[in-house]
Amino acid sequence: MELGASIFFTDYSITPGELATALEERGFDSVWAAEHSHIPVPRRTRADQDLGRRYYDVMDPFVSLTAAACATKRLKLATGICLVIQRDTIQTAKSVASLDQISGGRFIFGIGGGWNQEEIENHGTVFATRMQKMREQIEAMKAIWTEETPQYHGDIVRFDTIQTWPKPAQKPYPPVILGGAFPWAARRAVRYGDGWYPNAGSGDPEQYIPAFRKMAAEAGRDPKSLSLRLGGAPDDLDRLKRFRDMGVDAMNFGLMSEPCDKILPVLDHWAGHLRRLQS
């Protein structure tokens, strides 16, 4: 089982290049950059929840991951997660392909439909149909990544024939990983994704992991073809080993938006878990 790290990169956190280099040196497989374009003030959605400054301050993930790509040679670079429903479809397809080219085919496209209604609506997206929009966006992006003259005509996402390059380095395209809870995000992953990224702290993984595999098989997909990465890795070696033995491919531990001197000891601690998991 692999271990990766997720973080909200900010102007006061460890830099993307510093973190990526440190992760690669310690044998971790990936870095996952969070995304929020903004947080509305005031907001109705989760108005009683203190999100913390990192939600307001987080940098653009494609910029952060480009810096991480330039500092490393093997580390995978992932959005965790990209709020595609707040982004232009054609331009995002180009950003994905460009980063995949720059990194030499190391990009993982983690996506989600978001929860902050006001943030989503500020981008002109209808909250109630955002999941349909996300599916159509990914279908359209796949056409852009794989066809010379793509077109797409959905209910929400529509464009006539275009030409746009670069195409991704990975063929046919970088893995599309659906973030979110069981069963909804799991269904989306089975329908049009290459993997699923739930949070270990939400629901009961020992129940939904086998349920996800069964869901995939019943839909006619090989369960082994869909990666399963759990976010919110517990700082508990026995539980990590339990997830490994259940067939979880990878887990992500979260990092706070702190400077290098505070992050490196945390990485050393998790590197100890990684050695024991892979021994």
C-alpha cells in the first residue's frame, strides 16, 4: 500500500517544491493539492463551522502542482480535489493535459462536486445539477484529450468541433479519481471514473470497501481496474495494516498549512509507518 500527503498550499505553508522534494525523498507516492477559489462571506452553507484560514487562502492547485512537478522526478501530482464544476471545461482540459506533459505523465485528476453552495453559485453553476454538470464535463474532457477534432453536446456542457493541444502524456488520459462519500461518489467512480477517493473518517470503511467492489462488478467493471485510495489516514499502524489487507491501494494523510520546519518531522513520522506497511 502506498501513502501520499494532502495539503492546502498557502503563502505561509511549506512550498510545493519543498514538500514534493521531501515526500519523494522519503518514498511517498504522491502529493494532493486542495482547491477552493474563494469562501463567500457571509455564507449559509455550514455557516456554524469554522473552516480555518487555509480554506480562504489556498493557492490554485494547478500552479502549486506545476512547482511540485519541476522539483521532482517520480512523485505523482494530484488535485485533491479539483472543483471542476466551478471551472471552464475546455480550459481545464488544457490545464490537465499541460501539467501531465510537464510532469512526464505523473498527474492524477482528483475531482469532486463540492459542498459550498454559495461558492459554486458564484461561478454560475446551478447547485442542484452540479453532479450532472461534472459528469458531462469529464465526458467532454475525455473527448478533448483523445480526439483530434472533439465535440460534445450534453444538457449542460455543449460545444461544436474544436481543436486544442497538448494532449496528455498518459494515454488515453490521466486517471480520473472521484472524491466523496459512499454510495454517491462510489457510483460516479464506477460510472465514469478510474478510481474512488473517500475519507476513512466518514462512514465505515470496513463496510463500504467491499460494497464498492461489489458495486463495480455488478456494473460490469473489473473491480481491480478501479483504484481505491482513502483520505484521512489514521495515525494508527494497526488500522493502516487492516486497510492494506482489505485491498486498499493507497491512503493519504493530511498536513496542515504550516512551514517547512513543522512539516518535516510529521513526514518523518509517517515515513516510519510507510516502511512498516511495505516491509
